[in-house]
Amino acid sequence: MADTQQVDDSKKAAKAERRAAKLAKEIGAFARAHGGAEGQVAYIGHEGTRIVLVGEDGAWGDLVAPTHAIALSAVEKAGITVHEEFDGDFAAKVKTGPYEWSRMAGIQLGGPSNG
């Protein structure tokens, strides 16, 4: 019985490692495409943990990991700087365009949703 539990735990650990490696590869691709990247890891509840990425060129994107531990492992493997919070200095690096502004205004003010 204990052997079965150990095998299950080993399979779960291997699956988590593969998922972290895949996320790290995606983070690395984003960083290469945008002259480097920094990130912030935020727990979003049952859905998992969001990894927000901001490129050196101001581009941004995000990925969702199934667990906080996998997200932390992924950013560590990718070797990016990770911020504790999405504070003013970090947020100021994000460049938004007309699409984002009209989308935000559309949602807030009943304008176009660009959807």
C-alpha cells in the first residue's frame, strides 16, 4: 500500500516538474522576444497562480500555472527577476496601446468591448 502511494507521489512530482519546465520555456521565449523580462507571481485561487510578464520593451503577457509551487519553480528555471508586488515602478514599465485603453474604457463606461 505504501509503495502505491510513493509511486503516485513520484508521478505527481514528475508531472509538476514537466509543467514547470514547459512554463519556463514559454517565459524564456517571451523574454527573448522582448529583450528580457521581469515577472510577478500572484495566487488567483482554485484556478492556480498567474505569472505576469513584462518585457524590456513594455510588452506584457501572462501565463497560469496550476499551483503556486509550479509557478515559482517556472520563474526560477527561467531566471527572470520576480517582483513581490505589481507596484508602481514595475507597472510603469508596461506599455498599453489603444486596444487596451478602449477595452478598459468599454468595460468601465459601457463603451466598445472590442470583443
